[in-house]
Amino acid sequence: MTIHLSRREEKSSNASGIDKWVPSACALCYATCSIRAHNVDGVVIKIEGNPDSVVGKGKLCGKGVSGLMGHYDPNRLTRPLRRTNPRKGIGVDPGWKEISWEEALTEIAETLRRVRAEDPRKLVVQRTTTVTASRIPFHSFAAGFGTPNIATAGGGLHCGNGAHEISGIMHASWSVVPDFAYCNYAIYFGASKGHSAGHASCSNMGLAADARARGMKMVVVDPMCNFASAKASEWVPLRVGTDGPLALAMCNVIVNELGSIDEPYLQSKTNGPYLIGPDKRYVRDPASGEPLVWDCGRNEARPYTEVPSASMALLGEYRVDGVVCHPAFQLLKDHLKSFSPEAAEAITTVPAANIRRLATEFATEARIGSTIVIDGVSVPYRPAAAIAFRGSQGHMNSTYNFLGVDLLNQLVGAADVAGGCLGFNPACNGFPGTGRLKYRPKPGRDGLMVSGTWMGYHYPYPMAEPRSPQNIGLQDLFVMGMNSPFLASSDQEEMWTKFGLPYRPEVLLNFGANMLMSMGTKETVAAALQRYKLIVSFDLFLNETSDFVDIVLPDCDYLQSVDSRSTWPFIFGHPAGMGEWCWGIRQPADEPWGEQRRFADVLLDLADRVGILPDVHAAMNASLNLEAPYRLLPDRRYSWDEICDAELKNNFGEVHGLDWFKTNGVIKWPKTPDEPYWRATTEARVPIYWEFMVDIREKINKIAQPHGYTTPEEYYDPLPLFNPCLSHECKAPGFDFYAFYYRDTLHSNSYTTENPWLDEAARLDPYSYTIVVNRSVGEARGLKSGDLIRVETEVGRSVEGRVCLSEAIHPEGLGIAGLAGHWHAGMPVAKGKGVFFNELLELDFAHASPQNLNLDLCAKVKVTRIGEAS
């Protein structure tokens, strides 16, 4: 590696003789693995995993070990820039002029003060999902300013409106994973946990490898046999976007053909016994308002809180005060009959015989009724897990697709028990020295589970009340949506007008998100960005979105930054299951270059200039759960280091402040079985019947119908349905392929394609920068690997690239690694590499779920050969 002399010359004269290892945390994906950076004479020469940490377990992926190539990239920004060309457009030169920080901050603060006086909602705060450390500073700034508009660009929109919703409602977590230490049979639906990207990435890689070596059978359901599938016991290829019908057909076999259900679990831990009336709602006790169940012991309907779970009926038909009603499980059982394996085969292309076999294997391996002793504690043991993530839920039917998968766990009682499907750390007993950081799921409305901690804008349950939109994403009307396409959709003005949004956004404060590449077709995003009067962006490089930015602020990267909670919340960054809790920090292994500044300190400076510092401090006190004497005072100026020090002492005691963590890196303590396997010791239930959907639809319609919109009933049924993507309904001749994108294990979205080491690896890989088509199908069309092809949608969107023919993809699939396609000169290594898949994606309400606003991430396309292999 060559370290550019200009960087070395910026080092202080006393750098000579330095030889130190700095414990810190990576930030090249949201796994935030703990690292050690080796600094010699003021230059970081090596990055490796920190063996003292649970987060990463001492291992790093290719992104982590090559991070110093991005760090020392000569294209890094070092000074604030102001555009001089008022015309904005794709490829239009902004005419950048270097300005001082004082000039930049003065102009930004002046605009923010004006906007706040007019209507604080006119500010949109956006951040990348990759750097989790950005959440508290930017959310606190937004709260102090008074805007509800916080977004995460494509990183949030593409990621998991359905995945996080289901994981939260059913597992009190952000995502789910097999209990690798004890699971014997794991089935993955469009997920790569432990094999590619994802939460607790490197930690899970080791756990997954150990599980496979131990003998865990892993079945991967995916249109493409890539990173997880290549290491699986069995690959099940299916038509893109049809995971839900496959999972529901397996549920049908388990319930109606095998009868292999965990009755005690369904009685005590779900709403399966709750009686449902003809209106699809709970039949409630007139006095208490509680849902009724049928008490088999007394042969009458009684409130669920008054009946032993073993006496609750799961099946049957009953009459309560003249109303015919059924237990929710009876309705689910009958509903599943419409998803026969034969019907699912026609939708998914997976043979009915295979569906029955997979369902039988899953139910058998679940060992219903068994227990295991772990650390001297007997806990339920269900060594089978069904998980899903972005692939299966990246469609308009995201909620039902993911819910269908999770019902497999619920039916056999394999949810948050040993060997089963685990949420990422939904329960923590706290740090023993202080009792801080304690949280646990608990019963909420109607006895259904409320998460103990959460990362989103509102807890997954209970749902917020729909209201007239105040948020540009309209999530306050469509309350099941966490992220929204209306940040940059082609119909955003139409939707805002339709639903009476009382203002229009004017200022965008952006942290590291490249909207032009991450959301959808670039022309649509460009048009949305042109509407802002001021865009300010904290960035490391100039990129495609920079062409629309007014002021660029040069940020420090993770090797130059401080963060007191690089692995928080535990619900996100820690491996699930038994082991240890671990809290690590991020600290500088190198100094800023030129005039780079750390974004958190810049935000505090801006807050002071705008006059909102007391409000930002109040928001931070709430977000960080700071208590006296560590609460931030309203009018005192703090550096970000001081705030990090306060949080650490607040959580771990006076002796464990920032200086202690800078020396020691991490603090650890052991988990106990009631933390990962909390389900057995909580009274909370989960909904296998989503009764609340009926009320949500009714309340949305009450607001929306006067504006000419009625929500489609098929997206608000309490039981999961299959609602096809628009691509499934395309019958135009020649459009024979379902295009989708996948995460390449070499890269974090598109950002790391600028890294020369990773780019070299990607160029050696036959898949990373190409378009993958089934070999037999491609050869039948006269294609050969390396041919130049055009991929085109029904409306004429197109991309071009070299084709790679492979047996490892469904015959109807067309796969593109979702990481490439840069065209901006500010990232010259990445420029021109790979295929910009998002150009095929429409950004509008027609291509989003009318239930949770999840964007449809597949497209029906035709393929045309336009050049021979070179």
C-alpha cells in the first residue's frame, strides 16, 4: 500500500516513534465489528479484529481488513466546498469553491434559523444506515430542531419495512437468526445471516460455520445460489418474490396434514385462543374490554386473563351472546388450506413433493415438547428455525411474505427458545455493576408483546394511531411503514397534495447517504433533489448526489472518530444466543487531515448557532438515558467526547469513562439463559392473527377516503395473503426474466467499490460486476458469458452489462450485485464498474406496499444481446 506523502506531511512532528495498537470499531457496514488499528509513526498500517470483543469475535471480513485503503484514498475531502453553479443536474459541474468552516456554518445556520421560524418541518435530516453512530447525534438534532422528517435514503427503504416489523412484533427485535449453538435445522428465505452481509456479520460467520461443522442442516430458499446457498445442505430455487406462498404451504402441511403443532405454546404465548367474531375482530368482555377465550374447563367464554392457558380452546365454533365466533387458531388453520403445496408449486415453481418434504423435516426436527439444560437451567428446546430478511421481504407483499415464514416458528414453538429462531438480544438483565441497560419484552395492549428496546421511529406494537400526514414520507398515515419512497418518488407532490401535507421541504441535511444511487431510477431522485433550496452534505468523497448539494462538509471517517456506543443497541450489533454482553467504543487511530471535522461536533456547533442547543441536549438526555449527575445541562457547551464520557460513566460507573475505554477497548459480562431464551419467562403473547389490521385500515380510510383513496382490503387482512408484485402481472411478450439484486459479500452497498483492494477482488469474481442469467436459458438464446446485454423494463428503463451464465440461478431469474454502477469522477476507482441495478426500479406509490410502503425491488425485464464477449 502506498501512503500519499501529502498525508504524511500533515502529521505532527512528534509522530516519529509512535507504535501503538488502538482498540476501536469498524464502520464499513452496520455490524460495527470491534477492531485493533496499528499506528506506526502516525500512520495506520494494519487493521485486524479485536479478540477481546464479542462483536466480531476477533475476526474481520475483507471490507474490514482493507479499510485503510479507503481511509488513505487521495480523493478524500479535506475542506468545505460551496457550489458556484446554480444549475443542478446529473453530471452538471457544481463549480466547487473552497470556503472556510466559518463561512459554511454561518450560511447553514442562517438558513436553518429562518426555516425553523417559518416551519421546522421544512428541514429533512437524512443519514446513511451504514454508520450506526450517526443515529443519536442526527436524531437528537432533528428533535431539537422540531422536524419529524428523519430518513435513511435507500439503505432504509430497501432494507426492511416488513422484516423489522415482523421481527419486532413477533420477536421484540430488529431481525432474526437461528440459535446457531443449538439449532439442527435452519431454513433461510432470502437471508444471508452468517454468510454475507447483515447484523453481527463476522460474529455470525463463525457461529454459522461452527453450526454447519456440528451437523446443522441448512436449507436456503433463494432465486440465486450465492453466499448462503453455496454453503447450504440444500438450495431451493424459487420464482422471485414468492417466498410467502411457499412458507404458507409448508405451514398448511404442518397444521392440516401432519398436525405437528406445539399446542401449549400456541395456548400460552400467542393470541391463537382469542375468539374472533364475524367482523374479524376480537370478541371482548363487556366489562373489562379484554379479548375472550373459550374456557374448556368451564365450557364458557371468559377474559383471557382469567383462564389457565391449558384450558383455552384453539379449535371449534362457539356462540357468545348470540355471536358465532372461532378461536384465532381455527381461522388460521382453515385459512392455510388455500395454500396447498400444489397451489404453491404453480406460484413458486417449487415442486409440491419438495414442499411437503421440507415441511415434514422442519416439524420433525423441531422436537415439540422437548427441553434442554443450559448453564443449569432447563429451557424449551426446539432445534429448528425459519428466518428471512431483505430478499424475501423486498416486495410489495413484504409483511405477509415475512409473516408466512415466521409462522413456521410459531406453529412448532420454535420462537426465542433454545435451538429455534431468535431475535437479536431482545432481553438484557443489565450491567451487573450498575443495573443499567436493562430491558425486557412485556405484555401490552390485549396481552400482546411490546419490545423492551427498539431502533425505529415508533415501537412495532402497539401501532401508532393513523393521522393526517405531518411527515413527508406519510408514515404518520401509513403507520406500518418505517421508511418511505416519498422522500424522492416521482409522485411525491401528487401524494402530498392528495393527503394535504401542509408544507413542503426546503432544506436537506444529509450524512453520507448517496440518494441518487441508493433509491431507484436516478432521474426521479434527481428531480426530487432539485426542489430543495439548500442541501448540506457531510461526506468523505464527492459522489453522484454531490452534484445536487450546495455545501459539502468534509467528514472524518471511522478511523478518525469517537463514538461511545459503536455496538449499541444490543438488539442490533450483538450475536444472539448465549455468550457474553460486550460494549465497545470507537476512538481515533488517526487524526483528521486538512480541515476535516467530526460530524457530531459540527452538529453541536450548528445547534448552538441556530439556538436549539438546550433542546438538542434534552433529546440526547432522553436518547442516551442519562441520569444525574451525567445529564447534559441545557446551556452548557459540550464536546462530543464529553458527551460520550458522560454516557459511559452513566452506564458503567464513574471509573469506566471514555479514558478507561480508550485503554481497554471493551467491557464484558456473561449472559444468563433467561436473556436469550426469555420467551418462556414472559407473559407476553404474539399475534398469529393480526386483529389490529382491521382497525388500522378503518382509521386510515377515515382520513384518506375524503381525499379519494381507499386502502385495498387484501393488504389489511388479519391473516397472511399472497399479493403478487407488479412484475408477476407483466405478461408482455419477451419480458421473461425477474430482475433482482443481491448483496455481494465483498462490499457494503456501493461505497466500498472505491476501495482498490476490494475492487481488485470484485474484478476477479465472475459475478460481482456482471449480470447473472441461467446458463441453459442463456445458451438457448444464443448468449455466452461475457456478451454485452441490455436489460430493459416495460416502461423503457434499461441497464447494460456483461452477462455471466451460471447454473446457480433460477431459470426465470436475472441477478445483479446491488453494489455498483458509479459514474462520478469523485470516486474514480468505482467509476464505471458493474451495473446500476436501481435504474430499473420505479419510485412511486404504485410500486410500494399500500400497507407498509415497502418498495418493490424486482422488475420484469427483457434481455437483448448488443455485443459479443470481449
